[in-house]
Amino acid sequence: MKSRFSPAAVCALCVVALAVTSRAEIIEQVLVKVNGEIFTKTELEGRQVSALRQMGQQVDRNADPSDAQLRGMLEEVTPDLIVGVVDEMLIVQRGRELGYRMNDEQFTRYLENIKKDNKIENDAQFDAALKQEGMTQAELRRNIERQMIVSQVQQNQVSGKIAVSDDEARRYYEAHLTEFSSPRTITLREVFVSTPGDGATLNVGADEEAQGKAAKIRERAMAGESFEKLAADLSDSPSRANAGLIGPLNLTDLTPELRTLVESMQVGDVSELLRSTRGYQILKLESSTPITTVPFDQARERISDRVYSDKRRQEFEKFLDRLRSEAIIEWKNPEIKKAYDAGLAKAKAAAQTPAVS
């Protein structure tokens, strides 16, 4: 059955959703305790389903766990997922220690936004949509509150304490000047005289004839005739329809040989005959735009955003490391512990890799 919520709302509702099955009716298998707070097999399964759905996978919660494709997908998502679960528990616990809570007014405002975004007109429709997602309003409130607490902790304990100094911004700018520069661009015109054949074998007579024709066209251009008209009248290239115009092109996109040639030309210069497998080409440098670099003062905001993003990721990982080192984490399932270790190693490596080099 199609979800009543938009994809963004489904993500908000499901990514931290509790198990649909009432824990009061079954004996849960505890996978891990984090400072005494438990995380169960049923909760993990709910998150796995949500994660796979976000990847565009249609997953039946009752699917055969021995299915090779399903097992492969679960092995892919579970390490990152279980790290996220433990980190979320630690962050929420720290937030509660700091007194962060969601009050009734905040929850009501959040509900109204969900209803508005999903064009839900009354409470009955909203309750029906929640039921379709397998969630009660109490569970929804718990999940929203946890998200709010995570956001507040990140902002107040990490992001709000990060600043980018002028020295840091300047060092980044000088080390990444190419990010703030536009390459030299050129516009060319061409006349192309083709030689008959497939390009693999050479017909000496036809080649000499084509070379002679191209040489005469170049002589006319050098004598002052309009290169544009010569291209429109005499070129064998498709660019003839545009009077031989090619570009604008980034100089860095040209072949090394052509780049060397163009770099030696001034605007208005006409090249020597250029031989190719298909014939002879004559080029005129029509226009050239030099390399331009955005001044530091104009690039300051962009630089700050990039440096800030890297610092935030690294500082947030340090913050999580402190929470992990202070926590009492009791693993009840060795396979889940193994997945956690793999996911944690991946997260630490990612935190140390700059988002932009």
C-alpha cells in the first residue's frame, strides 16, 4: 500500500521508528545496552527496513533471512546503521542530561507542519496515515523529540563552538586557488579540407590536391579575405554552417598539441596547415578570455563554508569519541558488535578525510 506521507516525512517518521510489534507482548532479544538503555532485535529490524526503503529497495519485513540478495543488502547497511544507533543513544542521553526536552507546543507545531506538507486536513486522516506507517502518535512524538535533541546537542556542543579565522580562510584560499579561478577560454574558427578515403590508407594524389586547396585558402586568409566567409563557402566541416565557429572552449580541454599551438597565437592569428587523418585544417583564433580569479574577499563566504564543514565533521567525531569513551556499552550479540566495529572504523576514516581536497 502506498505511503500517505511524502518521502521526506517518511524519512522523518521511519528512520528512527520503533518496532511495530508491541514489546509488551513478546520477549525481546537485546542486542546492546548503552549506559543501561537497551536496543533490541525488533528495533534493529525496523531500522534495517527503513534504511533499505530509503535506498529504493522494496523489502518485506517477513522476508526469508537466508535470501542471498537480502543478506547482502543487510550486510551493506547494518554497520553504518548500528554505529548511528549507538551514537544517537549517546547524544540523546547527553541531551537529556543537559535538560533538552520537547514541549507540547513544539510537538503540536511539528504535527501541523507534517499535516500541511502532506495535505492532511483533519486528525482522522492523520491517525489513518500514522496507522499505515505502523506508528502511534506517542511513538511519533518520541522519535521527533529524539531528533530534536540530537540537533540541539550538535548545535550547542559542537557546531556553535566552531569558528573559521581569517588566517585559516587565507591558507585555504592560497592552497586551493584553482577552485576560485576560471580557466582561459578561447573561440576558434576553422576551415577544413577533407581528403577522400577512410583515413586508414593514403591516396597520394588526393592528399596533395587537398593540401594544395587548403594552402590556397590559407593564402587568401593571410591576404585579408574574411576567414568567416572562407569557412562558410569552402570548409568541409559541419562547422561550416556556423561559418567555422568553434567554442568557446576551455584551454585545459584541448589536446596538448592543440593547446601548445593556441597558446602561441594572438587573437586574429591564422595557424599553419594542420594535418589530420581526414584532411587539412586551418584555425583562426577568434577571441581569448584570460584566467580570472575571484578575489579573497569575494570568496570569503565560500571558503568559510568549506573549512567550517570539515572542522565540524572532525570536531563532531571527537565529541562522539568522548561520549563513547565515557559510556558503558554492553554487547549481547557478537555479530552486531562486529558490524559496529566495522562501521566505526569507516566513520573515523571518513571524519579524517577532508570533504574538499
